[in-house]
Amino acid sequence: MISSKVINELNAGPEMDIIVAEQIMGWLIETDEPKLRRLQGYFARDEGRRWWRTPAGGWYCEPPAYSSDITAAWQVIEQMNSRGHTLFLSQGSEESKAAFDEPRGTGTDCINERSAPLAICKAALVADARSVHVGDPILSSDISVLATALT
């Protein structure tokens, strides 16, 4: 899981798009050697190409431009909505503010960026980092938060 500090330092571009694809969209690096050989066969002499497998079963060698294209960023919004998160977005002439919060949630982490797609991606990563997923190990730092939530 990526920290809020690292998330805030990321810029729009391929690095951010890969993190969003893996952390938010559920893409996994393909490691099955026979599949990789077959996928590599579709492209001439590009042995260094990485392949991701999507939850829907497709393969891609690069993710969409989630952090710079609003159409791709909308896919992030839909994925977060399917997890029960609601987007709060405010756009001005100089910046966009975005936050995802669970309905009836009390705290939001608002992200201010020059572009809406980048703000959406960062807000999704921050919300994902603070969410506890079923099956994730509980860290000792989470115990006080859980105890407060249960009282």
C-alpha cells in the first residue's frame, strides 16, 4: 500500500497510471510464462514489455492515461463507486478538488490539483489506502482506530 505522502508527490503520467491500474482497478502483472510468450509474439522484438491482466480477463501492455484523461479517470470513479465510495469534486479556474468518502463517512482527504483527472486519481489512492479490505492483515496502528469505531 502506498502512503499519502508518496501519493501527494506523484505527477500525472505513466507511473501514476500504473499505480492506479494496480491499486484501484485491480490489474495484476502477468507472470504465467506460456501466456507471456504468446502475448510477446504479437509484438515484434519487444522482450521488455510488461503485461497486466485485468479482472475482466483482458491483457494490456500499458494502462489508460487515468491521471491525464478525464474519460479514463471516469473509469476510476466508477470503480470507486462500485466499492461504496462517493466522489466529491469541485472545479475552479485554477484547480480541481477531489475526495472520495464512504456514504455516511465522517472524514475526507481532499486533494487539490491543477487537473481533475489527477485529483481524482490521487483521491482514489488516498481513499484506498485508508480503507480496510476484507482479508487484509490488521496492523497494530489500526487497532486504536478499530476500537474507536466499535465504541
